[in-house]
Amino acid sequence: MTLHVRGVVLPDDEVRDLWLVGDRVTCSPVPGAQTVADGGFVLPGLVDAHCHIGIAPGGAPIGALDEARALAAVDRDAGVLAIRDAGPTMINVETFGGIAARAQDKFPGYGSHMLALRDRLPRVVAAAHEAGVPIYVGSDAGGGIDHGMAAREMLRLHERAGLPVLDVLRAGSWGAREWLGFPGLVEGGLADLVVYPEDPRRDLRVLAAPSLIVLRGRVVPRAASI
């Protein structure tokens, strides 16, 4: 079935109509399409550039493919429609305090080093951004970090490292997808998108509650969404 989405499409900041035919986007009207969103703000699907769907909670490797599917579904239901496995994250480095506390008695030097890494990360990220180093959103989900945390990482990049909101959205959506070689919401692009009821440029916390998720041209059932 062909789907129809209308809303403010970012980053263009224009009200547009998108028709989703199979797993592709077209800007040409398709008669009989089912409208699944009429209003709101539309982002290309979010990206988690550091996510381990092969690691179960607690750090053990998964024992079956269905476990990986279940972990990936948690990220999908949070609006993450593309995953990559690599890179440091702010959520991950914030756990270094607990690591340092456990190491302090036997390895005080190591503990102090972990605390220093944690405390200076926001400044390092801010300096990298100012120097023009590409930054993309990642959560390091898997093991000790829950899946579905990409939106929280985006909030940290803004609040703790001081990245402008639009740059954070670029790092977690259209910019990251372009980096991975995925076209945006353009003619022939992948029909991966997330709709939000409010403007995430005004408040990034909106990203935690998408009103519609479409993956490869198929609506993710509301019962599965956060």
C-alpha cells in the first residue's frame, strides 16, 4: 500500500507531501494513497552510530538471532532506523565514574584516569565540533547501556557539550544518514522517517516521543512504539 505523509520536513523547514511507494519516497502524488500523518515535523530516520545488537544486557553475547532482532526493535521503536557499530559516546563515558569507583582501592591511578576522561569529554566534543570534526550520534547500547538511548545522547550533545540544536539533529538524522550513504527524503530516497508532534528544534526532548515511525515504507505499529 502506498502511504502519504504531510508535515514540516527537516532540514528543509518546508511543509511537504511525501508519498511512500514500497521502500522509496516520491514527491509525485499517488492516487489512493493512505495518509498516515498530516501535520507535525518529519525527520529522516535517526541513526545510532555506535550500537551493539549482538551484545545482550549485562555484556554476554546473544545466543540467538531472535535476541538481536529484539534489541534492534527497541532502537527502531525509538526512531533509530539505521545502526552502525563503532565510536565513543557521551552516554558510555558517563559510566566511567562507576568504573573508577570500583577500581579506586586497587588501581587508584586507573580510577583517576577514568574520571579525568569522563570530566573532560564535553570539552573535547565541543572543541572537536568547533574545529570542524564530523560528529555523529551514538549510544554504545549493549551490555551495560540500554538500547533506545540515541535521543538521550542527542540531548547530552546539546546540553553538556554545547552543540547547537540543528547540528545535533544533523548528527543524529540527515547528516549521519548521508555519511552512511543513505539518501534523504528526496525523490527515490529510502522511505525511512520519523514524525514528531512538536518541533525538535525548539526542544530536543520531543525526540523521545515520536508520533509515527516508518521503516522501509512500513508503519511501525503503535503498540511497539515508545
